[in-house]
Amino acid sequence: MFIYRARVFDTPSDPFAGGALRSDSDVAIVVDDGQIIARTDFAAAAAKHSDAEVVDLRAGVLIPGLIDTHVHYPQVRAIGYLGMPLLDWLDHCALPEETKLGDEAYASAVAGDFLTGLTSAGTTSAMVFGSHFASAMDTFFSQAAEVGLRITSGLVTSDRILPEPLLTSVEKSVSESQGLIDRWHGQGRLRYAVTPRFSFSAGQELLAAGGQLVADNPGIWVTSHLNENRDEVAGVAEMFPEALDYLDTYDRAGLLNRRTILAHNVHPSDRELARMAEVGAASAHCPTSNSNLASGFFPLRRHIETGVRVALGSDVGAGTGFSLLKEGVQAYFMQQLDPSGGLPLTSAHLLHLATAAGAQALELSDEVGDLSVGKRFDAAYIAPAEGQPLAVGLEHASSDEDALAKIFAMGTPADIARVWVDGEPVKG
Ligand SMILES: [Zn+2]
């Protein structure tokens, strides 16, 4: 048993629905077998649990583990290419790298790089866009299980437009996907997601085969891309003349439900937003990627007003790194700049988007997303080195909301000293 004595920030009540930051300057979180069994003042906790090991974290700030709802495992080595729109970026940067994962040794090294990227950044749960190669997915799931993160992921499927090594057939995609589901879905903290790359590179039969997998395997997830770039949206409309819109290409294939997370949705129609709200599908908002590829301004206000769930994604490697602190502040920047009128965000909104909202999108709210009694202890400890600007900022912050804003403005993975999943350390 452990007592974590800390300054704690979390958002159990949604700031988008009138909630506010919950901040405690000195509170004891009692963790037994990975679960938070008490959250109280230190004297009471120490008296009641005299056998517990006390971990003093008052030099920094403890937050819930960060949750990344869109991040590509095969693209960790493709981060940092600048200056191209989506379809050029895929052709020149992402897809050549992704073809290399057909080599098992290469895929194994990339999986290690990728998982280190997540844990370093304080990410404890993620919807991970997988590889086109089943062998690379086995390697990834196996390493993810060893590290211990809460990972939902699956084989990426495409049967047109992409380079030949990345293409599959309906039959092959079904047999490989079912094998991966049988081997990995529900193993420890792992879950499977049917993952067509996007309708732009997946024909109707391939999409429908994914929908059949969802019907045959209750509880599995779906993830893909939606409405990222205007050329892509126009291309999909041309390829699927019978579909109502881009979202409908997934919907009519049986891929749209409460366990569906769609990345980007920068250019949605009102019908698409209403349909996502109706079925409970979530958008993964990836602001550094949207900025890097000049995809556009994410219509956060329209999502919130329509009741569509939104969480943050880093979209490595079009995004510029694994830090959800950076994604949070970039989301804030883009809402500030949106010429059509963005939604003003406070630091509490940013923390919510990076933690509790991700837990909701991944249907993990009963377990993680905040540091309340009954939750699993997934947490990140932010402790900048003494004298660094973030440490100075935290010391002189005018309020807890201000301190949290400084964490988003200045925090980097180097400031995240320790990370736990289920009470087990995964960093530090
Ligand atoms: Zn993506």
C-alpha cells in the first residue's frame, strides 16, 4: 500500500458542462493494489494506514495519466517533416516509413521507440493507429503488454491507392484481423480496434468486412480518419457517390458506434456531427497535426454544441511529438486564432481534454481519467528541475488554474518525472 502525498490537479467534473478544476495543494491519495482507496488529508491517511509506504510528491504536481486518442505506432521515426499537406505528406513521409514495418526486426525496434515516446510523455492510455502488417501488430501488442499501458489498437487495412506492400485483400484482412483479435483483445490492458486507414484507401467491401468483424466480436473498437483535409474529403465523395458524406462511408459499413473514435473531423457537415452525437462516436482532435499539415481549424464549438465527444490526440508523426501538454496548448492557440470564432479555453478545459475526456472516449471512465476514490492509479508527476522556467512559474503562480496553465504552456516530457499505470511505475 502507498500513500502519495501531493499537490493534485484533475477534472472529475467537466469544464465544458460547468465544472471546474479540482485542485488540492496537499492531499493524500491512498493506493492499494493499484486502486485509489482513499483521498484525504495526510494525517488521517497516515493514522489509518500506518503500514503504507509514504511517497512525498509535494515538490511538483500530480495529474491523472494522459490519454492520447490518436497516435500512429509506425510513424515515430517520421515525426518532424514540415511543409506538406496531408496527401503529399503521406506519400513522401509516412507511407515509405510504414512499408519498412514489414520487416519484423525493424517493427520491433519501432515498437520500442514508440512505447518509450508514450511513457516519456506521461501517456498511460492510448488509441493507437497500428501497422498494415500483422507481424508488426503482434510485436507491438506483445511489447505494449510488457510495458503495461492501456492500449487499444489494430491492424490497419487498405486495398487501394497506397504503395503495394501496404495493400491487403478482404479475405486476408479478415483472417489476419480475427487472429489478432483472438490473440490480444481483452488480454490485460489491451483491446482491439478495427482500423481501416481511411475511406480514401479502403473500398466498400473492405470497410464492410471491418463492420462484420465488429458484429462478430462484441466489445472491439473502431478507429479511422475523417474529414481531415479538403482534397481528401473531395476524393472520398468521388469514390463513394452513393454515400451521404464521408462519415456515412463508415456508417453504412457498420463501423460507427459508441466504440468508434475518428481522428480530425476538421471539416464536418452538420449532418455528420448530428449522426456522431446520435451514436456516441468521438472525435480525436489533433491540433499540432492540423497546424503542421495546414488541415484547418477544428470546429470545437460545433462539436460541443452538438454533443459530440472530443478528446486530444497527438497524431504522431504528422503531430510534432507525444506531448499532450503541447497538444493542449496548441488546441488553445487554434481556438484563439480561429477566424470563424473559436471556443475560449481555460487550463481546466485543456486538462480535461487530455485526461477525463479521453477516458470517456475510450469508455475507460470507470477506471481512469481522474484521481478519485475507486479509480485505478494512473498518474503523471510533473516535477521540473529546480530553476527551470516551469519550476519558477509554478512557484510564483497566482492560482492553481494559473499553475496549470503554466504546465500546459511550458511543460515537456522532460518535466514528467514519474508515471504510473494501475499503481505500477512505467517511468521514473
Ligand atoms: Zn492519423
